[in-house]
Amino acid sequence: MHTTTITILTIEIKYIYLTDNGKTKLLSIIDNFVSDDFSINDLIVNENRIVINASTSSKTVTKIYNISDKANPTLVSEFEQSGQYSTSRLIDKTLYIITNYNASVQDSQKSVPFVKQNNKITYALSQNISYFKNVSIAQYVVINTIDIETGMQTNELKAVLGGSSNIHCTKDYMYIKDDNFTNSKKNDYETIKLNLNNNRISYATNKEISEYSEFAANTGKGSNYSSVLYFEQEYFIGITENTETTENEIILFDKELNRLDIKNLTNAHIPTLPKSLAKNEKENVFAIPAYFTDGLKRCYGVITFEIKNNHIVLTNEFKNENSDMMYQGNCIIINDYVYNVETNDFLADDKKVKIFSYKY
């Protein structure tokens, strides 16, 4: 018997489900873990830990739960960090939380980024604050580092004055662009890098900037397209949407971003959001949530596809024809099944989430 767990977030509630060969069972619900003025930004599951990030426009809260007992999750630790949530990275067991903090120039207590744990506030030290030249606004990129097993901060808080939310991360380095990069010519801007091994900050070389900028390339479709790019070992997968016609495309690129194949979707619509693409690592099968239209009729579901001989092969369109849910969540592939999540925030807590499973 192959069993695993799925963790799902709605606006205020966290659900943990057990899966077994396409069947699901609700194990636990944790509600009210943030107040109503917070928005849920991200969820990370790693073995017996769940990490939840939520933020307002001025602060971010990170909570780490122990889910060794799936029916009774326990809080390991909680952090509050100055700034609105931008992104996070989990490398091995080390969690990096990145926020954007607009400092107050009138209030000295709010002019320096801080992190708070157990009601103890720790401000970023002067030696841990870097800055770009010709900074025009008091905006910081703030980086907190946490060991998710112990729930403790592993390095002193880092901050970069004048940094943008455009972050590129490898296993060894985190690259932070100058906030003015959007108004500059390619490579005509500075980039600060954080060494994740020794926690030291320095400037990136022009060669490094050129190399990692390739990974930030879009799908080349123009300004009327929304797109997201996924790197999958030997190739890139691009998901695009024409913002005028709402038509979607799946595009396959090689490592040099040369286009190999493209699939146009007519009656199916898929999200151009990060972390929407699910993958079965062993079988090279991909799944992405979708909604399907047929005249005035609309339903949610999942599209699956494979990459074969440098081509995209669409394999299945799974549809939830009779769903009474309002919103679609992400999907996940576990063993031979695709699980698709839908939510309805107006139903009772134990009915707000439905999980549909399909054998592909």
C-alpha cells in the first residue's frame, strides 16, 4: 500500500489529507493560524515539516509545524520578519525567507529591518546591511535563514538596501538585482550575491550576471503575453497566456532557450503562475491545473503531458464535470494518480476543500 499526505491551504485554514491509491481522507484541520489581515503566500512540505508563509504589506510571518503525527500537527517555531513576502527557498534543511521592506524615514525604530522570535526583536546589524549605489528609495531586501528541523535562526539577519524582489538562487548563491535594473540595459546594472555557504555578501561579476540572467528570460512572446518558465534539467517549459484573447500555449525550449515545440490550447486555460506545474520525476509526466470552456459551460480539471523526443505530447484532459467548488488550487502527482484540489470558502470547514483524483 502506497500512502502519503497532501497539505492544502485555503484563506485561513490548513488541511492535511492522507492519500492511498486515488482515495483521500481528511486527517486534521488547523485554523486561525494567522489573523484576517494576513494573506497566505506560500506552503512548503519537507518530510515531517510544513512551513507556511503569510504577510501583510509591512510584515511576514513564518510558521513551522511538525507533522510526524499527521492527525495532530504541532507548532515548532514562529518568526515575524519586517517587509512583505517576496519568495522563499528551501535548500537541504535550510529555509531562506526573502521580503521587501519599505523603511520609514520618519520613525527610527522602523528604519532598520528586524526579525522577531518568542517576542524578542533583533535588528539587522550594520555589518549585515549592504547597499547599491545611487539608491533612490528606502527599500530593503531582507533575508532570514531558518533551520526547519530545529526551528532556530541559523544566521544573522541580512538586508540589501536598494535591492529588488527579482531573486535568482542556486545551491551556493543568492543573487539580488539592483531595484533600478528594469530601467537599465541588459547587464548595465549591479547585482549583489549572498554566499549561502559562509553567509557573506559581495558583488557578482559581469559573467555571473550574464549567466543567471538567461534563466530569467521570458518566452519571447511580447508584452501582451503573460508567461512563466520552468527549468526541468535538460530543457525549459514555458506556459503563456495571450492577455487579449486568454489563449494558452505550452512551449518547450532547450537549455539555450531555442524553441523545440509548441502546443496551442483552444478550450482549456492554464495558469501562468509559479509552482503550478506538477511532475512525476520517474516517468517524466507533467500535470497542470486547468479550466475548460464549452460555450457558457465551465469546469475545472487537469491537463497531463509528456516530453518525448523533444516534443510535447498531450496525454489527458481530466474534468470535474459535477463540482460545486468555486476556486481551483494546484495539482500534485503521487505514484499513478494526479490529485486536483478545489475550494469553496463559503462552505463549512470540513467541506471547503475537495480533492479529485485521476489515474493517468
